[in-house]
Amino acid sequence: MEYLNKIELQGYINNVSFTEIYGIRVARFSIATQYAYTGPKGASLVDTTWFECQAWEDKNDLSCLQSGNWLHVIGRMKERRFVDHSGIEKRIYEVICQEIELIRNWYERD
């Protein structure tokens, strides 16, 4: 039996940084998704969720990764564990991007 680990996100990106691992350029960035709903008293509310993402240049075109751009991302979730300075084990969940598509540049915003 095959298990499915797939996530699809669409949102604005921020905190873009690039490194190189084994000679391949790697981008780390955050993507913000929003969910709009009506609150209990009829007020319009927006819930924003930030996802940490990682994209490898050998699988993606990283030229569209600029803070403020609106992206469509398809990837898989991965858990990373580490021990912080206080000796406490932490968990981070991040999206490993398999497909990135630029929807809109930051300067084309409404």
C-alpha cells in the first residue's frame, strides 16, 4: 500500500534565503496562506498560517522566489528534529517543494 504525503499551498512568500548544499542551490522561505470566515458576531475574520518551505534548484526554478510574490507550491511535508540551546528537543514541519509556480509578482499586487 502506498501512502500519500502531499501538500498544495497558494500564498505570499517572505524571508527568502539561499544556501548551497552539495553544489546545489537551496532556497528556504516562508509562505503565508489565509482563510477568511465570518465570526460569531458577523465580523469578517482572516486566519493566516505560515509554512516553512525548502526548494532545490535541480528540481525547481528559484528565480521567482522574491519576498512578496504570490506562489502556488506543491510538495511534501517533512519533520525535522533538533535540540535547542537549552537542551530541549524541538520539532519543525516544513514543506519540501516539488513544483513552484509564480502567480503574481510583488509589484503587481492590487
